[in-house]
Amino acid sequence: MEKTKVVGLTFIIIGLALVLHHYIFWQRIADLKDMMHHEFFEAIFFTAGITLLISACVKQNKRESEAK
């Protein structure tokens, strides 16, 4: 597995851990009063992880199509 995919999956796992942490301690997924704390970092980790995974898959598909 490429480094990019590993880092992307790690970011997504960290984002999921933050959502789970927020749900366990405050019994809600989103909290409007605390929007700039947990939800901000959850969004950053999810966005970065998904972007890295998509870019790695596109790059891999491009290399495979050029090899044919």
C-alpha cells in the first residue's frame, strides 16, 4: 500500500475517533456551542484523508492506463 493511502486512512481513522470521542463524552455528534473545537478538526481530518485517498487512486489508475 502506498504511503499516501496509509496517511489518508490514518486521517480518516483519527476523524472517526474524534467523532466517537465527542459522542461518548457529550452524547451528541455535533455541538453548535463547541463548533470551532471538535467539529473543525473532524472536518479537517476527514477532508484531508478523503482527498489523499482520491488522489492516490487517480494516480494509480493513470499509471495503470499508461502501462497498457
